[in-house]
Amino acid sequence: ILNISNNKIKTIKNVNKLKNLENFYISKNELSTTKDLNNLLELKSLSLLDIQNNNFSDNSKELLSFLNKLENLKVLYLKGNEVCRSILNYRRAIIIQLTHLSYLDDRPIKQEDRVGAIAYFKGGYEAEKEAILKFREENDKVIQTRKREKEMLEISFEERKQRALKSL
């Protein structure tokens, strides 16, 4: 873990030797382009990146493309950068484009969020709502099936136990 937040840093250098770095907090600095972050590409263990409240303001495609190269990145804090306002449907777009993330800004990314985001970009808000409802219904069916299977196993176990006790 390395926290260098609040230091007026303009570019990240010499971190390539930190091969085991997993969590990197560099919020509230003066980073503004992907070039400022290039050395992060060598950090194969990086799973959390906090770059919120920096100066990323334009070229969202370039930034998202860069972040997508951080293959083990699971947690991203990006809010507070001007670039977030330029990404249409910010959270949905990030969820779709950075499929390896499990947490964005202040909330976890659930499977239903992914299903909903995909549906939103295909058919708008109503499609998103419908896809999430369908996902929840299917998930509920799976949960109910698992509960019934567990109950059956417990009954079977109890029956076997009773038979074993009788045979003694």
C-alpha cells in the first residue's frame, strides 16, 4: 500500500520497482493525462487505484483505454475529475468498458449493475429497468432452487441418520 495523496504531484515516476504494490492512493494531486500515469502499467499487482480529485479533464477514451490495461485493477476511485462529467452516463459507461472492476468510486459493482448498463445502452432506461427485474427474478429462482436442494439433502441426511440409529 502506498498513499501519496495531497502532494501536488504532477506525474508518477519510479514506481516500477514496487512490483508487489496492490493499493495506490494518489488522490488530490495534479495529475492530468495518462502520460502522468504511464509507469503504473508495470505494476502487475495493482488492484486498487485512487486518482480521484486530480486534473483529468479531457480525452476520456484515452483514459479508459489506459485503465483497461491495468489488468488486475478491481477498485477505481475516479470521481472528482472533470473527465467524469464528459463521460455520458458515467457509471454505466465505466462498468461496461472496465469489465474487470468490482468497485467504482463509492459503490460496489454488482452483476445486476452490469446487466442493467448493457441493457441501458441497447435500449434506454426502460430496457435497463426490465433487464434488472428479469435478472433479479432469475436470481431469486436460483436461490429458491438451492434452498430446496439443501432442504432435500438435510431430509436425506436425517433419514439416513435415523436408519443408522435404528440398525444399531
